[in-house]
Amino acid sequence: MKDEKLKILKFPDPRLRTVAVKVDKFDKSLENLAKGMLALMYKENGIGLAASQVDKHIRLIAMDLSEERNEPMFFVNPEYKIVDNHSTDSYEEGCLSVPGFNETITRPDQIELSWQDLKGNHHNIVPTGLLTICIQHEMDHLEGKLMVDYISPLKRDRIRKKLSK
Ligand code: GNR
Ligand code: NI
């Protein structure tokens, strides 16, 4: 489906718990979805968006960490390895699927990242700064995991009730 309208699923929608499958076809439809996700992410003022959030359960992420909103990045089939499990960083995160709630999350801050681009070419880097945080947030989405899973069940339930109204 080509000009299908993308919509962001909101917690506690159970579809956000789906584990995404690997991309194996690097075709026009992948590119169209990626571009659609990027446009929606810009519209919603997000810095990243996982395909899972628009009910497309494939391992695809759109991101732009620039102030100017002119440095789009796409990650297909991303993987990371934690280099040092004891080196962490805390950051106040937000999520377009959990609108209105920010939570400080502690994550490993030394990882090695590999992924494919929209053409299927492979890349590897040691990310720094916000990329280290954001890629872990987005890859959690691909595993059906959300920011709220890091906070207390009581707090999570409060958020669930507020967003279910
Ligand atoms: O827009 C977003 N901001 C953000 C801030 C800190 C850490 C992670 C993020 S990602 C989020 C968009 C989103 O929900 N991506 O899944
Ligand atoms: Ni999110």
C-alpha cells in the first residue's frame, strides 16, 4: 500500500509489544516507509521513530539528531554490543508513544553499533552522545520494549491510566 497514512501507536496499545522481524528486501517499499516515517517524525518533533511505533513490525528506524532537522538517518537491522556494562549515563527521555511523560533512564553509554542502510550496505561505528541513547531507545521499540518498562510498576500504571482515558 503506497499512500497509506501512518499513525503513531500509543501506550498501552498491545501492538507496541510486537517483536519486529529483520528486513530482507531493500526495495522501493522499504524506502517509501522510511521516508513516511521521517516525515511523521519531523511533524511530531521527534528525534527518532521506530517502525514498530507506526504498526509496521520490521527492523527499521528513522532518526535526526540535528538542531536544523536536516540530517536524516536510517538504520535497518541495527545491532549493538555493550562494550562496558558498568559505564552508564542517565538522560531524561521522552517517547512519542508515551506522550506527555518524560523519565530519566540509565543506559550503557559504551556500545558498538552496526546496521544496514536503505540500500542494504553495512556500517559499523562506536556512537557518541545522544546517538548512543536514542539508538537504544529505538531498538527497544523493535523488541516491543518501552521507556515505561524501566520505571516502577506503580508509576507505569499511573501513566497507563492517564493515557487510557
Ligand atoms: O523524540 C524523542 N525524543 C527522545 C528524547 C530522549 C531519548 C529518546 C528520545 S526518542 C523520542 C521519539 C520516540 O519516541 N522514539 O521512539
Ligand atoms: Ni519512543
